Amino acid sequence: MAKKGQPKSTNRSGNGEHGAEPLAGKAIVISGGTTGIGRATAILLASRGARVLIFGRHEPELQSALKDIKSGGGEGYGITADQSRQSDIRRIFQEADRQLWGVDVLINNAAVSAESVLEGDYEDWQYALHTNLLGYIACCREAIDRMKDKGGGHIVNVGSMSADLREPGGDVYVATKAGIQGFSESLRKKVNEMGIRLSLIEPGLVESELTRKSPEKVREKKQNQEMLEAEDIAESIYYVLTQPPRCDVVSVQIRPLKQLI
């Protein structure tokens, strides 16, 4: 039974057939939900009846994403926050409690670029580690504390195939993505006992705010099937979340057909 003032579940998703997990009415928190993969995922899941809370660092992108969620017929809420800060993470989940009445699904997606240890300085590396890895860990803890009270939930950690490919010149970024991979595998074995599923999505090269610095190069790579679109990963996340409760999708790797590395 819903609490007083709590939104009731709707049945707009079309799920529930053959034991599939319905998304309608689910409370979903998406980090980095204002751009790229997070934005595409928020729009898709909200259009399937989920109630989504997104956050990112910049207000204009947040408002634009919320407008697109609403235009797609979805229910969305948002907050500006920086995942590298513990105080912001606490504030995000307090907002989830207020707007969504808890958390059924966490999609950890926020990330910043990072190059080699030969570039930048300690503060640059620290910010990348805090955002890309420690932020994931902290968000998982906040979500798990809430999911335990509900008797279950689902965490999706968006990593990268860089964890395995380990491209030269990106060692700091690779370190964060390899950390997500190991963290996800170990944590999954623990939270499964609580009825919580944890899935790792590892994309190859995807068009994003970072790759759009060179529009011609992006266009060429997409034409040559060397780059994915954010919507491709959103569809993968949707697939993972809608499998029957008996299914535990541990990891998914999705790469462009002709990605060279």
C-alpha cells in the first residue's frame, strides 16, 4: 500500500509479460542523468512509467533533460549536485526520499575524463577518482540502505570496456573503470543475499559530451560503425532492468561493430 502522498504505480510500461520485471512506478535515481547515457536512459525509463530522479553538475543541462523527460510523457525530478562530494551525495538521496519515497533502482553513471598520470596533478587525479569510483561506492551504500528496507532493488553500474582494453595514455581513467569492475563483482555477491541485483554495463566508444568536441570525427566514426550512441546503452540498461526477478544479469559489454580497439 502506498504511503500518504506517495505516487501510485501506473501501468504504462507494457512489461509484466512472461515474468518480466515491470518498470511502472519504480523509483529510479540516475547519476549523471543530465547528459549522454544518463540522459538517454532517464528519458527512456520515464517513458516506460518509471519515476526518475536525475542529477548533474550544471543547471542548464538539468533543466533541458527534465524538459525532454516531460515531453516524452515521463515523470522526472532533478537536482544539481557533484558526485565527488559526500555532502552532495547525502543531499541527492534525501531528495530521492522526498520526491520518490525511496529508491528501487540506482543507475551509477556519472563520470569525468582523465588521461595519464603523466598529465595533470594530484588534485586532477583525486577529482577523477572521487567522481568515477568513490562516488559510485557512496551512492551504492545510500541506495542499499534504502533497498534493504524495501526487501530488494537493482543497481546498475555503468563502467567501460577500458577496464579490459587498457588503452595507452588513459591510465587514470582506466584505473577508475577497472575499480568499478572489481567493486561491482565483489559487491554483487554480497547484496544478492539481500534480494538486491547488481549489473555492470561496460560500453565501448560512445558519443558523449566529451567526444562531441570534434563533430566531424564523431560523424565519421558513427558512419563507419566505430561509435555507439547514448540511446544504445540506454536500451541495454532497459533490458537488464526488465528481466524476470529469477534472472541476474551480471555484466554486459556492448561495443561498436567496427571499433578498432
